[in-house]
Amino acid sequence: MNDHEPVVDLQLDRAHSSRIYDYFLGGKTNFLADRMAAGSVLGVFPAALVAARINREFMHRATRFLAASGLRQFLDIGTGIPTRPNLHDIAQDVAPDARVVYTDNDPIVLAHAAALLHSTPEGRTVYLQADVTDPEGILGAPRLLDTLDLSRPVALSLNALMHFVTDDGRDRAHGIVETLKSALPSGSVLAMTHATADFDPEAMEQISKIYANAGTGLQFRPRAAFARFFDGWELLDPGVALSHQWRPDRPEDATHVTDAEASCYAAVARKP
């Protein structure tokens, strides 16, 4: 290592949300603290594995739909540890010239970011170490501005992210999303999922405590609060839905999971 390179503390002794999610998806980039927290979650919410998988499948469907609709620029905030197929794999399979910027605040994602950078020759993918709680920093990052043209439509992906932003009495999460939305031009879209306690409040309260003990705040939001993230933009059919019910590939896919097992809202909206 170069003497001038900073030493990054991966904090492997503490559970991290992206590594817990990686465990739920069957990944291998997780450690004892993450697996212990994941086990605690599964103890109170056994459907966590199903919820994580159908949330990931929503991202695949939404990205495929948006690329097929003509979107060529994607900003994925809260990327998580790479799990193929990643967003750029889906987008560039439909549109080889798609350009993708990934961001995450977990230093271990940076360590695995090379897996996110295998772009098609026609397109481009880059990774930016950043935190959604600093949206101006993301939007002004030279790496983002070298990759995306913010005068042209952008697909903003906030997949299973904003429930990790607590409001602290200041409506912080909605303010962050509004900052991101306001920077994007007409024709841009927001694709988003968000966990909710609407269907199993007791289990979600226990999950909040598990994450809090690991040092991560959680705020599950009801349907109305989720819908408010899309204020001023036009919701695409079917509007706000549970993650497995948003444009399923097969009709039966919308019925093999209960609402309580999903416990996650999803929607896509376009800026007029």
C-alpha cells in the first residue's frame, strides 16, 4: 500500500445493512456480526429472505422497463454489494450504450466495486463512494458529472435505501429525495422501494431494535409517506404497489407472496 493512501476501517466487527442484505441474497461478502444480526432478523421475520429477493427482482424489472422505454442514464444510490445481475447488467443488456453511476457509503462495497465496472464498450459504469444524506455532494461529484449529462433524463434508483434515513423530526428523508429530484430534468424517473410496517408492525418494531443495536437507524414508513416521495411526478401504472406486485413478469408472481412477507412498497414515477 502506498504510504499516502488512507487506511479504510471496514468495521467488520459491526453489522452493516449492505452486508446483512448481501447475506439475505445468498452472497458471500458478509461476516460474523452481519450473520448474527441477520439471524436475529430472521428470528422475528422469517420472510426476510423472500422480501430481499423480491425487492431485488423489482429493481431488475424496473431497470429493464426503463431501458426499453428509452432511458440511457442511471443513478443508483445505495448500490450495495454487487450481486449479479447488477443494474448495469440489466440496463446494458437492453441498451448497450447505457451509462450508470453507482454510489454507496459502505467501504466494503468500494472493495468489491470492480464487479460493478464491467461496462459494455458503448456504455460506461462508474462507482462513487458517497452517502445519500449528502445529495449535493453526489450531484456535484466530478465522476458523476463526467458520466451523466444532467440536462438529459436520468433514471434515479433508490432501492431499499430511504428506510435507513431517519427523519429525526425534520422530514429529512423527503427533503433529500426532493433535492435529488429537483436536479433532474423533465423525462427523468424515480424508481424506489421502501420497507413498511403496515402489514406486520410487531415484527418491524423488533427489526428496528436489532438494527439499532448494530448502530443503524431504521424508519419504516406507511403507504402515504412512501407515496409522498413522488410528489409532483407522474406515477406510472400500477402506481404504488407492493414490490412483487409491480409489473410482475408472470401473473402468478404477484400472488405467491403475502403482503406481510413483502412488507415493501415500490413505485416508478416520471418527471413532467
